[in-house]
Amino acid sequence: MAGGAASGGSARTDTYREARHWLLLPSWVVLIFLILIPVLMMLVYSFLTKEFRGGVIWEFSLDAYDQFFFNRGLFGDEPPSIEWTYITIFWRSIWQAGAATILSLVIGFPTAYFIATRPEKVRPMWVFLITIPYWVNLLIRTVSMKFVLRDQGPLNDFLLWTGLIDSPLHIVNTNFAVQLGL
């Protein structure tokens, strides 16, 4: 009696509080085994010496980073020069990932709030409607987006028909298209 009365809660509530932490276990297992461990493995492998036939030798090396940041010519006999192409692509990728993350937060939190404030009977319908696009294969979604965004695609045809633009917009292979795909 002292345990339930002193804390102000019932034994059932206390059991629920203890059990709900175990519900996170599957998510943590997935995050650790499918994200954290592979990323750590890639990080470790990036500091190892490359073997001639594609494997690695377990010796510390910065060769991968040297090749990434510096160009030494085809045969490695030229003085090093900074490889701006790779650095530009790397920072563009970081920018795209950051922008996609921020857009996901800006769109995701209000959407989640909207769903949470709907009556309980219609919440599953909203979740269903929002998740439908994710049921389609990534390749099919990518090809479909390229079709819609191309110069002679339905989006440009609609904008031309309404008179909002005079000539087709080139949308495919732009930062906007990448963000839309992400």
C-alpha cells in the first residue's frame, strides 16, 4: 500500500511507465545495427590502407583523404593541387542534406500537429493519405518526378496553358528538383 499511495499512482500506471521504455528497444536496435555500426565501419575503413585488389590492409593511412582533397595527376608524379570538384560536390551534398532536413522539420512538425489535433476517428485516414507516396518504389517515384518536371511535362504544360510562363522552365537537374525528390 505504501508504494502506490505514496507516489500517487496505481501499480498499473507504474508498470506501464516501466514497460514503455522497452517499447523503444526495436527502434534502438534498428538505429544501432542499420545506421550507427555501418557509419562507424565506413569511418574506420576510410583510415585504412587500400589493398591492390580492393580490400584493405589494417594499417593507418590518410591516403583516401589525400586523394579526395588533392589531385596528383594520372600517375601521381605531379605536384599536388587542390581538387575543387570533389570539395564542391561534397559541400553541395552537405547543403542539400541540411536543406532537406530543415524542410522536413518545417513541413513535418506542423503536419504532425495538424494530425494530432484532428478527432481520433479521422487521424488514421490522415496518416494513410500522407504515407501513400512512400509505398511506391523509389525508382518509380524518381522516374515519375522526372516525367512531371521535364521541359515538356505536365507541370510546364499547365503553367504554359494558364499563361503564367511564356516558355518551359528547366526544372529537372536543379537544386529545386533535388529538394522535391528528397
